Amino acid sequence: MTLRSLAQELTEPHLKSIGGRIGKVPSLLSELRDAVSGSSDTGAGGSTSKQRILVNATALELLKKIDETIKPGYSDRFGQSPPTLETCVELIGKNPHEADWELWFTEKLEWAKQEIETMLRPKKLRRLDGITCPSCQQKVFGTERETCLYADCWLDNDTLLPPSEWSVECKGCTATWKGQKEMGWLLVALAPDDC
Ligand SMILES: [Zn+2]
């Protein structure tokens, strides 16, 4: 993405394709601020208040990290004390820069966008309850008896990938599996009621 479009996505409402439909979404920084203040349900649908507090803390920390990265860059580049984070990003997007600055700002805004999106829209994983991990032979782990196995098997919210493109991770022993050949045991385990 260009520096300009990155800056726009971070600071202005924009159009986005969501599950095959085009809709207007708020700017990423305003979504992040909403998550900090807890005024939005973004990303934690049906969450408990405990989860919500965790989201707020993570969002606040991320906002601080972005602020502390962009503002000093802005000061160095423009030789003046930085305005609000949003204004910094807008001005960075609208002004021409020398190649080094262009590269640095693009890198940092790309990073900010990725971090915000990963935090607000975590990848949906399928929890594989009741299946034994072939590596550690557990179905659950830890004192909370959490499920071991999770499959990364969704292309987006509505579309399931074919099993050959899944990857599976065990949170108990950190073993991972990927691709058709390694997935055989899982397909066998899922077969009776799921396939
Ligand atoms: Zn395991």
C-alpha cells in the first residue's frame, strides 16, 4: 500500500469488503480508541467483562506504542513538536518525503495497521474439543483443563478452507501440523460426526 492510502485507512472512514459485501468502516485509529474506552464491541463479540478489560489494556498499550513510534518520527521529519497522533498521520500521508522518510513512514504505518487489525479482528480458530493430540497424547492441558487443539481452517468468517489448507496447533505442547499429508490423523478423528 502507498503511504497515502495507509494514512487514510488509519485516520479516515473508508470502504472495505467484508465477507463479500462492501461497507463503510471507521478509521483504524478510531476503532482502536473505541476499544481502549470500551465503547465498542469490536472484535470481542459476546465477551465477558473480564475479556473486555483485557482488550482495553491491550488496546491502550498498542495505542501508546503507535503514539511513541510515530510522534518522534514526525518531530524529526517536520522539525516541530507533534500535534495529535491522528493529525501527525494525516500530515505524513499528505506530504511528499525524501526516499528514506517515505520508506520509514510506510513501514511504521503498515506495522500500525497490521497490529490494530490483528488485535481487533483476531483470526477465528476452530477449537477441537475431545480430540487427542498425537504429540503429547492430551485432550486438555493445564489446571484450567483447556482444549489442546485448534485448527486454523477459515478463509474468512463464512468460508471454510479445504482440509489440505488447514493448519493445526496444540496449545499443550506447541506441536503444529500443516497440509494434506500431516492432517490425516485429524480427518480420522473428525470423521464419525463431523465430515
Ligand atoms: Zn500436544
